[in-house]
Amino acid sequence: MHKNKKIILLGIMVLAAALVLSGCKSAEEKAAEKLIESGTNGQADVDIGTNSVKINTNAGSYQAGGNVTLPSGFPDDVYRISGTLTAAFATTDTEGYTISIETSKSMAEAKNLYDQELVSDGWTVTSSMALQDTIVVTATKDNRFVSVTISTIDSQVTVTITTYTNTSDDADQE
């Protein structure tokens, strides 16, 4: 993905999180839509609920808070640990997805599940790294990439899965 698109999409996610936390009303939705539209040169639809936010643009979508649903087209061959889906992000240009799941599993249990399930689903694990409160596992399959980040914050284990299709533009940019 081009560096500018990554920056814009990161900005959208930060804005969305700020909006969820502030409990904004309709005027803020409209302001957010205008900001996103000016940054992406496209249409944006922002829906802010009591504890949730949903953003849809021509470049992708973002959901956070309550009632998050798995993005349409999320790959069936990427294992999703049991738990509560708390955020979902999808891009249209690279078939890219990022989801976050809060789980009752320990970090070690989650890592073992991903080590087994990725291989079982035909992925080749390319790296695994453990830090104090974070484990990262990456894998490839054909022209696709997946990264699984398992972290603990305030005793809550969260698994964040990022997957995308590596297009020729991506290879040129990296």
C-alpha cells in the first residue's frame, strides 16, 4: 500500500477512536465526514453510536466498539480465535483486513493455536517474536501476508490480525 494511503488510513482510525471516546453527536459525524473526504478525495459515511463508530469510504471501512462485525470478504483461511471482536478495518485496494479480538485465552494458548492453525490452513510461518507483553507471528501464503499480534493490556489478552494481498505496487514500495 502506498505510504500516503497508510498515513490517511491510520489518521482515520485515530479519529474514529477519538470520536468513540468523546461520545459525539451528529454535528461531529458531519465534521468527521468532511475531514475524511478532504483527506481521501472520496465519499465518507461516519456513524457514531453510544459505544461504537463505523466509517465507510471508497477506500475501505472501519468499525470499533460494540457490535463490530467481521468485514465482508475476510479470508476463511485466516484463523480467528474465540472471543469478542472489538475492531475491524478493511481496505479495498489490497484486500487488506485488520481485526482485533479480546479473548479469554492466555498469550501462550493463543500463540500455540496460531502456530497450529496457520500451518493447518496452508500458511508458512516466516517469523515469531516474543517480547514482554507482546507476541508477533507472521506468515505467508501465495501472494498474501498475515501478521498476528498477541498482547496483554491490563490483564486482557487481545489478538490483532492483519492480512493483505501483496500487489505489485506493494512490492515496489517496500
